[in-house]
Amino acid sequence: MINAPLVSVLMPAYNSGKYIAESIESILNQTFTDFELIIVNDGSTDNTVGIITQYLHDKRVKLFHNEKNKGLAYTRNKCLELAHGTFLANLDSDDIALPDRLVKQIEVMQKYPNVGVCCSWFEYFGGEENSHFICETQKEQALIKIELLFGCIIGNSTVMLRADVLKQNKLNYHADYPPCEDYHVWSQLITHTAFYTIPEILVKYRTHPENTSSLNLTKSIVNRENIIFSQFKKLNIIVNSAEIKIIDKIMNKYNMKNSAFDIIYIHNLFIQIIDNNKQKNIYNQKYLYDFLYAHWKRIINLPVDEYKISFLYKFLITKFSIINTMNLSQLIKFITKSILHWKTRT
């Protein structure tokens, strides 16, 4: 294509009449102007198309239609097929890009040719009162990849992709993982390209009852587990649904009380991850060890349902020993709690 834009902004749209005007305007108000905005209408039955039509006087806005509702993965892939840009910027039709979003991400992509995925921090808004909070993705690319092993920490609407990385590795959005198609793509990309996070808010992520994730909560839980399962399988580690729930509880829900069994399971899992990664070399080994070690120090200070002598002994003889993890004060406190709990049970 002659005079192809540097950036293609990709916006699937389905019944987005309440919010899409703000999303479109947030792109048209960008400080960077060499872009095309690809909007694919996925069979909307509300006033979505009428609103989009009001912006078609701007030649950068391009509207396409699915012949019927095809779903988010199909529509995202159609956006990819229609795009002409060197870089692909995602923005869902209910989210808002801040004015410098594109220019800051382009600076990163041009400065670091090895980076294929550039994301940023984002702010949730629009839900219940006081629901505004900021999601701060790791800046270090090795840590981003490690965190993706335990869940999706990247906001889809913050992502800018290098188009060639997707094409060369024949990657796209998979219909088997709704509404976690984006997480699945990131989990595939970790072995193909570098990731980069801009440590500032560049996108506002709207929460509302019509969110795809809200409408498909059960599917989201199941398919998120399937993606985590697939990533552990690459390390020759098989985890089932119950074990993934333990992992999620301990790794992502920081203040929940855990059983001694849960903590022993996580301890053994950490050892297995470290040992297997030495063979597979999927993650940076030093960052992986430091990441798991930092979480381990946090985990052993969480409330535990029961302290038993057998529980304490289990850790004193293990490879990732509590003795090596705790300082003297923490170790004395832990032993005291274990003994006192044991005495109250006898």
C-alpha cells in the first residue's frame, strides 16, 4: 500500500453505542497523527454503526463489517488482516487512550527493534464508587514473561505490537480461549520477542456490566486456567484445576489465609519450576529465581490455618529451606508459633 500509515489502531466493536464515541475521539486526539483507525463492527444491533459513521469524514477512520456476529477472536483477527501499519495498537471500543499514548509507544518500538510487545500501566474506571485503581505491569521484560506464567498482567488496550512479529510466527487470536484471547497471544509471544512496559498510565480501562470479561466470567476462569496449564506444560509441569486455584490464591490474592498443605505445594512447585527451567531455558533463570524467592519470603509471612511440628520439619529439610529464607528473628517467630500451636492441639 502506498503511503501506509506507521500505526494501525485496531478496534473491534459490538453493541458499543454507549462508549465508542469516547474511544474513537481518544484516538483522533492523539498527538501522533500518522495512523489509521480500523474499526470492525461485529454485527451490532444497537446504534454503534450510526455513531461510527459520524467520524468517517476523517479519512483515517475506516469502518468494516462482519456479515453477522462472529465473536471477539474472529473480529480481532479481521482487524489484523485489514491493518497496513508497521505497528498495531489495540484499543477496545469502551476504553480511552490518553493523548500521548501512541507517540510514547512508538518511541519505544523505534528505539528497541527487539521489542515486539509494548504495553503500559492503565487505570480502571467507570465501575462502583471508588473503583478507580491503577494496574502497574512490571517494567523489566524478563519479569513480565515470568508473571504471565501465573496470570494475565497485561491490559489488552495498552498493547502496541510489531506487525512482523505476529506474521513471522503465524500468531493470531484463538477462538478457543474466549474472552482470554489476548492472554493466549501474550503467552505464545514470550518465546518469540521482547516485552517492554512504559511505567505510566497511557490508557483508561472502563469497567461496566457489558464488559466482555464480565459477560463471560465462567469462560474466562476456565480458559485462563487452560492457558496457565499450557504454560506450565512447556516446563514439563502438569497442574490441574485445583492446583491452579491454589497457585492463584497464593500468588495473586495476597492477604488470604492458606493451609499448610497449600504452602508446601507452592514450595515444591517453585523448586520444580526452577529446576525444569534450567533444562528448558524459557525464562531468565536469575530473574526467575529472584521472583520466586521474593514471593516465597512474602508467602511464609502470610496467615496459615495451622502450624504443626510436621509442617515446620518439612521446611527445615527442603531444598528451598525456610532457614535460608528467613532471618533469625523470623525463624524464631515461626518456630515459636509452630510449637505453641502444637501444644494447644495436644
